[in-house]
Amino acid sequence: MPEFLDTPYSGSIEDMPKILEVVKKQQIADIKAKYEKLTKHLNEKGLTEWFTAGYCWGAWVAFHLATI
């Protein structure tokens, strides 16, 4: 499973201000570039169908990736 956060958060779930700080720095254009690189690699390996799933922030990413 790829990690699309540029600066993965590794602290406590109770530290919501820190979590939000990390998430707000993410740019969908950067995430899409990573996703396109990943899908190119999967296609080269013969994998042409897959799905994207996420929860909370990951769901936001999944919906954006569904548009490309």
C-alpha cells in the first residue's frame, strides 16, 4: 500500500493539530503525480485493474484520484 503523504504523520492520534498541519500541506497535484508513477509501474507488471480506497483523508485522495 503506497503512502501518499509527503511527510507521513507518526505521532499520537490525540495530536489533532499536528495531524491537520501535516494533511494541509499535501497538494493533490503531487499526490496525482505519485499515483500516475505507481499506475505506470503496475501497468508494466501487467496489472491493469485495481481500486483505490481510503478513510478520512485517504477517502479525499481516493475521490480525487477517481477523476484522473
